[in-house]
Amino acid sequence: MNSPSESLFRVERTTERQNMQLLIQLRWFAVVGQVITISLVHYGFGITLPLPAMALVLMASVFTNLGYIYWYRSHRRQISARNLFLALLADVLALAIQLYLSGGASNPFIYLFLLQGILGAVLLRPVHAWIIVASTSLCTLVLAIVHWPLPIGAAGPDGLPGLYVSGILISFGLTTVLLVVFLRRIVSNLRRRDARLANMRQRASEEEHIVRMGLLATGAAHELGTPLSTMSVILGDWQRMPAITQDPDLLADLQEMQQQLLRCKSIVSSVLMSAGETRADAPQATTLRAFMDGVVAHWQSRHAVEHFDYVQADEDFPILSDTALQQMVCNVLDNAAEASPRHVALHLAVRTGMLCITVRDKGPGFAPAVLEQLGQRHISTKTERPGRGLGLFLVLNVARSLGGRVQVRNIPPRGSEVEIRLPLSSIAIEPGA
């Protein structure tokens, strides 16, 4: 399992990758918009522009975009905050060059620098954001002094050229639309990131709770182990005493006490294993079919189900006999048998590198509260069957420790299904191992 710091790093990198994709999309939009605008101004309005130089800037933006796509998507490179900063800084430089070639500060589209600054404030760290703001401000100042002249026609009644006013209106509308569209998508990415972080914090809290349960169970096992063993020895001695062997009723009572004592030992061991020490016993090499057949035989020896539908997987391969896996399957089967004593089904399948363990019953199904709060600690299910929510909680966490997941659903008109998906890499024995 990954540490909290590793999980946090992965969440941040995922968000930064999504933001980089937005910047790539924005750059494509900018390239297309520049081609349309340059063509309209040069050929439509008859304003002479340095087309070769501006075309070189557009080609540089295109190749930069293609480079980002190849580097980060094809090679699955990690995206960092520094990468976002450099990408946005490159966009500021490209926009500054284009504005220099088309009138500098007199170009109405100079207000697109506001878009760069706002994106920097939202996407980047404070230091990088201020660098972007300083860069856009410096570019604006320089472009007001040094630029390629842009003849935009005679001034109108208000002292401003008509093309300039039209350009301001277009620039304002374009900047507003881009801000709304891309900021909404960026905020959506950030909200998903916050949701993932909240889920991680919940999982960390649950895992901390499991650790505490494990410590408590360990202490209880150590404290109860000795007296339970002593009682077992005493009962065994009593069963061999002539005075007791000659009394059938007393002998039956002692045998019942012995069975209940063994059950107490089994419960203590199961709680200890489920609470955190899921690999208390050394795993043994076996095969999938042999292991599951053993689990089913052990479970059937303790449960009398009228109809048990057991379907093995088509594939068979070496695995490690894990007591955690056995306990998890038995726990789910116990829940199914409690809900549906007459019919329980266990189906195994191997799909796309995953072992799928499906348990179905024909009981009343799970309560909506259980389905909504699956995996949370101590779900109250007293209105249904005591302990079923806790059992699912332990099953979910054992599956999570093996890198798998659990899905629970009700099957209309009557019944429920629990599907456990485990990666084969967590249980299979690699060739040569």
C-alpha cells in the first residue's frame, strides 16, 4: 500500500497533468485564433503585417504543443508545478512577440496578458504566479516603447480609430469567454483534487482505526489465549475421567463446552487476523483451485446450506495460500448464509489480470444505509443482521490491503451480490519464484 505522502504526491501530479492538458488545449485555441485574426486583419482590412515572422511564432507554438504531448503523454512523464510555470511563461513570451510584430501596446489584444496573469494566479504557486504577473507587466511596458508599427486607420469622432475600438470589443469578449471556459474547468479539476484528498483522509482515518483495532485484538488474544488453553486442557482431562464417561448427560455437556471453547478460540483468531494482522500465518504455495476448494470445504463443514452453487475459475495457477484471503471469503459467505440459509452461490473467474470472487444470495438484500456507507467503520445494521456491516468493513479493508476492491449491490427482485476483485499479482506466484 502507498504511504500518505506518496498518495498525496500522486493526487497533486494528476491534477497538474489535467491542468497541463488545459494549457495545451488553450494553446491550440490560441493558434487557431491567431491564424484567423492575422488573416482577417492582413487580407480583410488591408493592414500590412510581417506574416513570415508571425508564422514562425505560430509554428513555434505548434511544435511546443506537440513536444508537450509527446513528452508527457507518450512517455507518461510526471507533470510538476515547475512544468506548468514554464509552459505558461512560454505562452507569455509567444504572445509578447506576436504583439511586438503587430503594434505593441497599441494592439487591442494586449489585454490577453490579463488571461495569462489570472491563469498563473489560479494554477501556480505564489512565487511562480508573481513571476508571471511581473513578466506580463514588463512585456506591456516594453511593448509600449518598442514595437512594430501597426497602421490602424484614421481616428474617429472620439479620437480613437474605429478598428482599434472594434479590436478592444473583440479582445474583451474573447478574454471573458476564455476566462469563463477555462477557469470553470480548472476549478473543476481542483474540486476533484479536493474530493480525492478528502477520500484519502477518510481512508487514512479508517486505516488508523484498524491499527487501533489490531492492537486491541492483539492484547485480547494474548490475555485470553492462556486461560482458553488451560480450560481446553482441563475439559480434555475431565472427558477421560471414569465418573464423567459413565454419565452420558455430563459427557455431552463437556463436549458442548469443548466445542464452544474451540469456537471462542476461532473467533479470537479471526478478529486478530481481520483487525490488522492479516498475514499471521506463513503463506504456503498451492494453486488457485486447490486453495478455493479447501476454503469451500472448510466453510461447508461449519454451515448447512440447502443449495450451494460453487463454480470454479477456468484458469488454474500457483498462488500463495493466504489466511487473509481465506478469512475474507469465509466472512462474505457467512453473511450470505445468514441472509439466505437455503441458497448461496460462489463463482470464481479470472478477467484481465484480476481474480473475481462473486458471492450471491437470495436474502432480503442490503439496507440502503449499508450500501451508502460501505467501508465506513461500525455501520449499524441491527435492524437487519447484527455484525454484517462490520464484516463488510473488514472485508473491504482486507481487499484493499491486497490491492483489490469490493462492490456490493442488491439483485432484484430478491437477493444481493458481493464481488471481490483482486489483482493476480498480489496472490499469484511468479514463474521461477
